Amino acid sequence: MSLTNFRALGRSGLVVSPLALGTMTFGPGGWNADEAASREIFDAYRDAGGNFVDTADIYSGGASEELVGRFIRETGSRDDIVLATKFGFNASSSPLTGVACGGGNPHAGGAGSKNIHRALDASLTRLGTDHVDIYWMHIWDGVTPVEEIVQTLGDLVRAGKIRHYAFSDMPAWVAMKASTIASERRVPGPIAMQVEYSLVAREVEAEHFPAARDGGMGVMPWSPLAGGFLTGKYDRENTADTGRLSGANPFGDSKFTDRNWAILDTLREVAAECDCEPAQAALAWAMARPGVASTLVGARTVDQLKGNIAAASISLSDDQMSRLNNVSASTPGFTSSLASPMIRRMLYGGHEITAWGE
């Protein structure tokens, strides 16, 4: 595998690299990469054959979009790159942008038609392009009817301002409802879902993965290294002064559990067998999971990115995948139990039945 082993993103004609370049680190900020470092990271990803670049309107207050747009123009690579950005968070009133909640414009956030049009026009200006290839709903707002979201984003596809749209951080039923509405109305529907997914965060397998498979959506994991936990840089015996894990995801010390340390132990064993770093083995596992189309990786330095890219050349054996799957398996909930082998044997006269897509 390499970054040029392209995969279709969901049930669409859009083909993407198995690793997507996340650019949340591009732009000003204490833990971000400055313009020069961001350009080096962008160039290294492109030199390795990567074609999928992901940003958002709130990253670095819009500076990430500006830098990505500039790099694409300067390299003349717009036709080669699958460019994705996001809408949803309110830049005028959001802790994510360093602004305390309260007093902001309610129509500068959410998934309503008014904000979608406002946000897209602003993003296109910062990116310096007339369209984006994927437009992500960054997070479900819990207010806007799914019908309005599908109508608005479908209209933008037909208008040519976006080529496709997709959902991030939403209940599985929201994505499934959108897919169903689009299918019944014969209008454009979502082609992917972006969710937290890693060896220590597999809860989405119960609802989101089946919904994605049935709705023709590719799964795109974010934080596949669990905010740095799966790099192996933390010590089980001494987690003092670690603060929160690296990056912008506010995990705090929530990943420091007995279960997760056991997963990390097995990951280290597998990495040693593959002569690679734990982070690379963790990424190789994520990329090999059924339903995963492209996995988001970010970096502050070129060396970090190159380490991540190396994961695309690692192929885990069936035994290694099985060991990682077993140690990291989530506790089955109600939904998972409905599709258990025992229930299927009860329903199908004792026979082992494998469902389509499994």
C-alpha cells in the first residue's frame, strides 16, 4: 500500500489516498506549524503521492484555509487535489476559536441553510477557489431538520459550488436519515462520515459503521492515534504533568485507563514484530478496517508526517490484526448484541451467516 493506492470515497466516483492530510495544525497558534513549516508538510504529503487535503473554516481562525488555498495555487495542483473543508462551528462564539460562548451571532453557526451559504462563500474566498470537492457538516447541531440539510447541500452540489458533501460527528441515525431522504428523492446524498475511531475508540462500530455501509458512506477516522496516546510516548507508571494529550482534541487524561494501557502493550508487541513505531502500526490497523476509506493524519513537522506516511507501506498479518482486534474490542451494547453470531444461529437454524459487506 502507498498513498497512491487510491480508494473510492463511499459510493461515489471520488478517489482518495488512504491517508488524508488534516490541516488543523496549519496557521498561528502555540502548537501549530507556521507558514513555512505548513508548506513543507504540504509538499511532503504531495511528494509522497497524497491527494486528499482536509481543512475547516474555524482552523486557526480561517488561516488554515488561506494557507491551503495558497499552497494549491502556487503548486498548480487544484485539479489533482481532493479539497475538503467544513462548516458548523460558530467562529463568533466558540471555545474552539478562543472566543467565550455567549453573545455571538446564532446564524454564524449550525447547519441551517442561512449559515451553510454564508460559511461556504467565506471558505471559497479564503481558499481562492470556486468549488470544494467535499463539504463536511463539522458537527450535528441538534436543531436543523435533516431535510433542510439535505436540501441545502444537494442544491449546492447541483449549483457546482461543492462536488460532494459528508457528515462529521453526528448520531448514526442522522447520517442514515439523510442518505434515505436523498435516495428516495433522487437527490445528492452524503458520501462519507468522519468520526473518532482508533484502537482505543471503537464504539462507532456498533451503529455508525453499519449505517455507513448501508448508506454508501466511507468512514474517515479522525484522531486515529487517540491524541498521541497510541504513539507510545506516555508511560503507564508516570502520567504526571502530561496535561492533555497532544493536538486540539480535549481528551485530557481520559485515555489513561487500564483497558487502553493493555491495548498499547499489544500494539507495541505488534510494532516490534513489524519493525515500526506503535503509531505506524496503529495507523496500519485503522486503514485495514472494513469500511474505512481514508484516515486523517495531522502533523506539526515534516518528520511527524513522514512517520505517518510510512504506515501506508505496512501490512499487518491476519494474526496481528486478530490480536489487536481482540484486545481492543468494545463491550457489546444492545445494538451489537442483535447481530451477534449466537442470535444469527438461532435465526438461521444453527448456521453461521455472514452478512453482505462484513
